[in-house]
Amino acid sequence: MLKLMREHIKGYEKQAVLSPILIVLEVICELLLPLIMAEIVDVAIPAGDVGYIFLLGAEMVALALASMACGVGAAKAAAFASQGFGGNLRQALFDKVQTFSFADIDRFSSASLITRITNDVNVMTMMLAMGLRMLIRAPMMLVTALVVSIVLNAKLAMVLVVVIPVMTVIIAVVMKICTRLFEILQTKLDHLNNTLQENLVAVRVVKAFVRENHERKKFKRANDDLTQAGLSVGLRIVAIMPVMMLCMNGALVAVLYFGGRMVMGGSFQLGDLQAFTGYITQILMSVMMVAMTLLQLSRSQACAQRINEVLEATPDIQDGQNAQSAKLPAPKGKVELRKVSFKYTASGTGDDVLKDIDLTVEPGQFVAIVGGTGVGKSSLVNLIPRFYDPTGGQVLLDGMDVRDYPLDDLRARIGMVLQNNVLFTGTVRENLLWGKPDATQEELDRAAKDAQAYGFIMSLPQGYDTLLDQGGVNLSGGQKQRLCIARAMLKQPAVLILDDSTSAVDSATEAAIRKSFRENLKGTTVIMIAQRISSVRYADRIVILEDDHIAGQGTHEELLENNAIYQEIYQSQQEGVSE
């Protein structure tokens, strides 16, 4: 945890140093007040010196004001330092997540990553704010007040020899129990966020199947688990306060009893007893503050471990050792898969999704991939831009293994339209410019027309400057697909991959989009995954995937003649049309 704070406090070191300094000054001012009060009670009042009383009173007011100013300054500096640390840590986590592959995100889960970037960082931020103040103030107050108490009356200070060890043991036991419970608490929070995220993402499906009650019950289970975990921690933390107060009040009673007898015996002055009582209170309150800070520390330690898991994770997909110095071939768009096998489990166990795939796509070819659900079509194309790495064999782009490319250069050569049509909050123009940030208006128009999106864009209230809601929910499925295709075409990639990305458009529109590929992306290699024969029949080559391997390839006519799987697919769709 200290390593995290040291690394991510950068830019706010001055505030992090200033806060403890001001706290030290605040403590000094507070520690002087009981001594001045003792002087008033033991010297100024018995002497009847009103001027001296006012002078000492003025000193107390000045010290109180100075203490208040230092306290406010320390709080302000601690707030700046802790919030700056939190901002730096969140940014570091987000930057790290951007380097993760799909497999890395699957391993952590998106809900858990959100919890770590938000809740876990907030806990760390609170700990630093508390630590800069309480962890400096409480120990200093404890030690200094203890020394002054011993100087005032060493015998009476022996009360602390009994009380402080008892309080320390209680703190240690509660901390040990709560550290484990805090880890459970954060895991339960992950589960709650995951349940909530699933519900919100799939809210249309939930309503379509009238599953609101089921979702309420599922959320209630996750919510109850989190509530119970919170109660398990909270009840133990709450229990510590009455025990601490009992110890504190018992110590005060003992001090007043034995100190009162000393005052009556003439061996201790009343003002000194009053000052001693003040110091004892400060000592015991400091122990309680340390206890609460250490409990917060135990939670932040659990959060720090979770944050470190992300920051120290080695991305599954990253540039090879020689990637930055590699001489890259000219972008032509030739794709080769040589004896490629792939499975999703990082351990390498489990069944192969793809096995011994050999496939070559020449530059400028239009190749379609068809097959049943779950045969690995999307998995295959995801290997080309290195969203995943094969577990066996090689994937090459323009004769060079994709693992030898710098990731940015590799993906700059590839345009991708995924199954899920992802659009971002912002204008239509901003979403299209993801394909080419410096594109001209003419280029935007050309891409929109090629993707058959220009007409509906112009019909929107502000055209290209129409604001899209999150995920593009104010557009139809077909409109979102066409915008995603336009975004990829604007990139003018060497390889364009379309993963079932024309399923929501009609046949005439799809034919017009295919025509634009032929006319305006002549040098681009197009790899299309589709379910409809009408979408792929004009491809230069059709590849059939079946049970983790290639079960045939050729033109539409060739496959109709000699491939039983393709014939079955074609026949089933023809029957569907005739019906």
C-alpha cells in the first residue's frame, strides 16, 4: 500500500508534506493549553492577579486560534493530496486496463474492474486523507501527552500501563478479524456490480421476457450478501467503541480517585491534576483515533491488494520483444493462418475452439466465412488483430507474424466491425471520426454513402452533429450497423473484417454495401462472417467452419455442387424463403 501511495502521489508531494507539518503545529498548540490552564488555577487565581489571568487567557485564545488555523490548513492540504492521489491512481488503473486483451478483461470481469477503479480507489483516497492527519496527529499526541503526564506525576501515569495494553490487544484482535472480512466485502461488492451491470445491459431482453421479478430476486440475493458482509464488519467495528469508552472512563475514574487523594494529601496540586486529566483524555482519545484509523487501514489494505492485482498484471497480449524495431512490410492485406489452434482458457486446458486451421486470403479478395453457431467464426477473425493469440500455429499479415507487429501498427491496418454495434455518447461525426480522426467532410460523406448511411444521417435533426445517446440507443439496429461499417470504411484499412455486421439491414441495402466494397475498396481484403447465403454468394471464396475445423471452401457454385454442409445451409434458407 505504501508503494502505491509513493508512486501515485506525484504532483501533490508538497501538500502531502505540508499537512503533517501543520498537524504537528496543531498538536503543540493543543498540548500547551492544559499547562497554561494549570498555571491559571495554581498560580494566577490564588494570587488574585487579574492581569496575569487575562494575559494567560489571551495566550490560550491565541493558541486556540493558531491550532484552528493549522487544523484547517492541514485538512485542506490533506484533501488536495488525497484527491490528487486518487485521481492519479484511477488514471493509472484505466491506462492499464486499456492495455488488456479480451482474455485479461474476461479474467478480472468488467464489473470487478469498475469496482476497483471506483470504490477501491475511494477507500484508498479516504485512507490517505485520514492517514495524513490522524496517523500523524494521534501518535504524536499520544507520545507527547504521555511524556508530559509522566513528568507531571509518574506514579499516577502508571494507570496507563494497565489501560493502554488492554486497548492495544482489543485493536489487534479486531483488525485481524476485519481484514479478512473487508476482502469478503469487496468481493460481494464486485458480485453486486456484476448483477447490476448485466441487468442494465440486457434490460430490453429482461422486459421482452417479462423477467423483472427474476432479476429483482437475483439482485436481492446479491444485495443481501453485501448487506450481511457489511454488517459482519460493521458490528465488529461498532463493538470496539463501547469497550474503548469503558477503558477510557475507567482510566479517568482511577486518575481522579488516586489523584484526588494526592491533592488532599498535599503531594499534588489541583491545577496539575486538572492538566493531568486533560492529558490522560488526549492520550486515550489518541488511542481510539489510532484504532479507527487502523481499521480503515485494514480495509484499504484489502483494496490495495486488489488494485495491485490489476496494476501488476502482465497483459496477455503485448508487443513482442522486437516489435518496435521490426521492419514492417508494405500494407497489402494478405492474411495467412498456418496450423492455427485456439482455446479460450489461459491455462491451455479445455477443448479447442479452432484446430489446425490453414487458410490464406490474398490481397483484395472478398472471403466469406459461414458455419453454425459456436463453430469459431468470430474466434478466427479475432486472432487477426490479436484480440486473442492462438494457442498453436501462426497468424500472418503480409507475410509477417502478427505477434511481431507493434499492436498499434497492426490494428491500424485492420478495420473491424464487430457483432455488437458499439457506438459512443457523442455526435454522429465524432463516432465516425474514430475511423480517421483527421478525415475531411468529403471523406465522411464518401464513407457514409458507401455504407448506405448518408441518407438517414441527413434526415437526423442536426445531421452529422446529431447527438447519440449512450450505445446509440436512439438509432435502429440497421442504422447502427451502417454507421459502424462507415466508421471502418473511413479508415481505408488493408483488411476489413465484418463479423455478421449486415444482419440488421435489408438485402437491397446489403447488396449496395457489397458493391461499394468492390468499387471503392478495391485494394482492401474483405473478410465477412455471415449467416445468410445471399450475403456471401458473391464472395471470391466461401470458407465453411464446422466443429473447430475448415470443412470446405470454394465459390458459391462449387460448394453447392460438392459440399453437403453448404447444400444443407442453402436448402434450409431456400425453404424458409419459400414458406
